[in-house]
Amino acid sequence: MGLSRLAALHGVATSHSPSPGVTVPVPDDTVVAVLAALGVDAAGPEAVRESLATAESAARSGLLPPTVVVWAGEPLPPALAALPPGATLDVALEDAGAPPFPALRVPADRPHPAAPGHADAGTRATPEPGAGAESGADGEAGPGTPPTPPWWTEPPLGVHRLAVRAPGGRSASAILVVAPPRAPRPAARCHGFLVQLYSLLSARSWGMGDLGDLADLAAWSGRTLGAGFVQINPLHAAVPGDPTDPSPYRPSSRRFPDPVHLRVESVPEYGHVPDRSALDDLRQSAAALGDTVLNKGAPIDRDAVWELKRQALELIRDVPLTPGRRAAYCDFLAAQGQALEDHALWCALAEEHGPDWHTWPPALRDPRSEEAARARHTLRDRVDFHCRLAWLTDEQLAAAQRAALDASMAVGIVHDLAVGVHPGGSDAWAQQDALARGMSVGAPPDAFNARGQDWGLPPWRPDALAASGYAPYRGLLRALFAHAGALRIDHVMGLFRLWWVPGGRPPTEGTYVGHDAEAMLAVLVLEAHRAGAVVVGEDLGTVEPRVRETLARRGVLGTSVLWFERDWDGTGRPLAAEQWRESCLATATTHDLPPTAARLDGDHVLLRDRLGLLARPLAEELAADAHDTAEWLGLLARLGLLPEGEGDEEGAVRAVHRFLLRTPARMVGVWLPDALGDRRPQNVPGTWDQYPNWRLPTADAEGNPVTLEELAAAPRLHRLMEVFERR
């Protein structure tokens, strides 16, 4: 019981429920290892007793939990409402230059309220999913909620420091997050494209889609098709390798983008490079590289693309900046601060010692060591080069969003935030204190994967995040929101809890570790509000009770994929359009799922069979898939959405999107390959080199690559988009 109690106090689960009515205990060794990663000694009965006594003593004496969340305009949270009479509150505002916030005092004659629901204050107690201010669907106070007391004055929005002094000499401090009640939403219903940017080559691309292509797609689709957004894959900086892992979901840094996405010719200094012949040679090589992808069936070669761009950018870097450009660069360096210095230094050291900092000389493994400080000086030329690349990429990200808004897009570019980072990369090196050593994020066993999953991504320590005022998290969000109309959060359930797998153990021997979900959500909503950006959560699969309701209440849109939307609590049949949730982005498929054309005829089942991924005999899988598809096509026909009749694949794809438009979904996404009849998934989960994941160009129904210029004129695409025009 002692270990279970200690684990509960630190948000570590000792069992999990993979399905209703089923409870699976977590091995004690796993619980001990996870607690150790959180800085809690549980290695033996005596250690458990001592750690438990310390945690419970702090809980009994604590006035506040580590983080207090105030939703603007809503009733006080229990932690503040239950402060004793005579307590004094001092708020140190986030903006140090703002006038001091007046001290607040709980009246001495106020009756002492009942103890609040933070019995674990002083430890990192984790709220239940959906916990927080009692509020209705629109963020309003629920029935029976006490009014805001007269002694309370709400601080401005922000992440502040709160200090409390109570009679009797007790005191406490906490992070105070004051957030708006909801994240921004699209002003009106809108539709747009979903695309993997690398796959979108144009006549000007250097072998893969780039930020110039993104700006052009946004400008064309906004002006010509009335699109309201373009959602893309994460553009995070990758870990260089031989070859580089092409997955955008296992990056070196989530905060900084990868310069491989630069449109080299759009860099202002490009036109002033004196060695034009060298640039011409590189452009010819880039054209040949693009030709192998577009005309010779080769997959996208990210490393070859980067080698050409790197050489061009080295030449561009030698061009002196004009005074105005120099001032803009200096402003960027000042704004990014230590985080950019660390990232650029990691890039420079990776060139010298390899891309995994664990293998570097021991003194360089600590970014704050004297040896690392000397490296900043000796490698200052390379550090500046990588800082310059981050600046140039930031400029082109801004240009893409401007192009989208200039085309009257309601939202613009929807960027994507991966779940975590590569353990050997830049963020993992620079943020070692905030990450749980020896742990990896994954997923528990379920009906689809009996062995569970280990994603190889080190998780953030919830206690370290809270102690820092969520600084790494806030910096990450601000960087991504800077040039985004919306941000997609991959595996948004990770704001509430993540499955931790101790190193050396299989995913089946992991456990859930909870975050302070209300604090994570409040910081997200706060930064989205400051950026005026929409938030879309990827909430597919098994989700804890109340999580979707909590996210919707705070304005975070969900993700609804047609083939998964069924009446799971009733008939199991396709869910009627009017029963879909309004607070979502609705689409027919995603990057991890088959394109609609392949889904309709079962081709995706045959692909998975060839790759050895089926859990049942092929005949059973085909029969089950055909039954599911027939149910959907039957519904579409009964609703009059399939005037083309049976056997018309293109007509069926249009019918699927006609149905999506009948739902109340706030955003409707079109997987761009669907508009061309492409049958190949961009990624097949469970494969590595058996399939060219993340390396396929957008193609037509015959598998022929299609450029952006050809796409814009494609009759099939325009026939599909007529569905949206008529609407």
C-alpha cells in the first residue's frame, strides 16, 4: 500500500484499464523506476516509508499546490477559495516592467471554508482528466458554483508567481496561470487542404516541397478555391544522420524549424552571391534530383536535398547583410535568446562529434559546462551559421502565413506539434533537467497492438515543468504559434497523461504518468489567445472519459475521421452527420491512414498483407473491411450523396466529402492526395524500411507524381472542390 500511495501522490499509475471492465496491474519495478525518474526514491521498503512521510508531511502543511490555474471571468479555483482567513496574497507579474500588482487579503472575519480538493498540495498531485473550474460547456459558472469573493482582484492574463502568507507563520508559493476561458475559434466554418509539405514538389523545388511551395499553395487555394487553411506536417528540425530519419515526428528540436524547408532563391542575399556559376551548378543538380522523383520513380531523398541547399546557403552566408537586414537578424537573436544559442551550438557540435550527444566527450554533454562555453567561442562561426539558418527559415514561415492571410484564408497555415523529441537531439541535450532520464513515451497494449508501442521519445518531467513556470513548454508554444493560424497537437491526450516505458523494458511494462492537465491546458489556451490562433487536438483512438469534453470546453477542436465515426455506444453503424461534434476538424483520412481511394476498394488491406501487418487471415480482413465500406457507401447512397452510382471511385470520394459538409464540424479538411486519386499512404505505422514512409511525392490515381503546377490545373481536383463551391 505504501508504494501505491507514494505513486498516487506523484501522479504515477499502479494499474491501467485497456478496455471496460479490465484492469491490469503495473509491475512494482516499473513504478519504482518511474518514481526514480521523478527524483523520488522508492528502492526498498525503508526508502518508500521515508519518501512517503516527506510527501504526506508536505501535503498536510501545504497551502497551495505547485500550480494554480485561474480561468478569467470564472469562479476561483478551490486552492484559492479555501485559503484561511487573514491570508495575504502577493502576485509577481510575468511582465516585470508592469506596475506592481496590489496585494490581496482574505478578510480575517471570513469563515474558514471547507478544505479544498487539493489534499496533495505540496506534492505534484495530478487532477483527474477534465478537473478544474466547475463550468458549463461555454466556460460559464455551473449551477451551485460560489460567486467570486469580493476580496479577489483578477491579475492580468499570464504566468505569474504567487506567494501566500497565512496567520501562524505558514507560507507557500506557486505558479499562477491566468488564462482566458477558451482558445480562439475560426470566425466561420471553413475548409482546407491537409498535405505533407515535403511531398508537394513544384517546378522550383529542389527535390522536395519547400516553404515557397507552401506559400504558393496557400495563395492559390485561398484565392481560387476559397480554402480557409492548409494543414501541414511538423517542420521541426531533424536529427542529421546517414540516412536522416525522414519521420517529422521524431525531431531533434520541436522549437526550431528545419532549414531543409527553405526556398533558397527566396533568401534576399541569394541574388548577391558573387560566384554565380557555383549556384547555377547547384540548381542544375537540384533540378536533376527533382527529375528523379517526378519522372523516374525515386523516393524523396532528404539528405541529398539538404546537401545541395547547405552548399548554397554557405555561399549566401558570405554575402554581407544590409544594415536593415543586420538589425532584423540581431532582433531575432535577442528574441530567441538562450534557446537558439543552445540549438545552434548543438548543431555545430553535431558536425564535429556526431548527432547523438550521449556519445560526445563527457564535458560537452552538459550544455552549461565550461567546455561547452569554450565550444561556443571556438565554433562561433558555425554557431552563427546555424542561427542564421533559423532566422531565414523563420522569415519564410512568416511569409507563408502572410500569403495565406492575403488570400483571405480564415485561418491560414495549420502547423503541427509532435509528441516529443529524439533522445540524442538538440532539445534533449539543452533541456536535460526538464526531461525524465531513462524513460520513453509510448502506448500500452490494446486491441490493435498486443505488444504496445515504444516511440523512443523522452517525456517531460511534470514536476520540473511546474518548477520552471512551464518555461520550456511556453517557449515551444510561442515559437510554433508565431507564424501559425492554428496549431495541431499530435496525441493531445498527452496533456493529461503519457505512457512511460522504462529503458530496457518492453512497452507492456510501462505505466501512465499524469500531468497537471489543467495547467498544461491553461498555458496552451493562454498562448493560443496571445497569438490569435486556433488549436486542433489529435484525439483519435482510446481517450479517457471527460477528456474530449474538457478540451471542447476550453475551445480546443478535436479530430474526427469519417471511417472511425460510428455509434459505438449503440448500433455500431456509421454515425449520422447531425450527430457529429461541432468542435472538430473533420476529414476522410490522415497521413497515417490509407487514402480514400485505397480505402474504398480494400487496396490498403492488400498493402498491409504484403507488409506482414495483418493480425487475421487476409480473407477475414478483406471481408471485414468490405462490410465497413459497404455500410458507409449504403448510407451515402440513401442520403442522395452518391448521384454517380455504384462503382464510380471518384464519385464515391466526392460523396464522402459531401457527407463531411453535412456535419456541423467547424473545419473540414481535404487530404490533398485524395483530390488527385493517389492510392498510397504517406506512412504505414509498424514499418521502417519495408515501405518508403515520409518519402513519397503527391501523385495521381496511377501513381504518377504531380507537381504543384499540375495539381492546380488537375480536372479531378477541381471536380472534387466543386462540392465545396456548391455548399
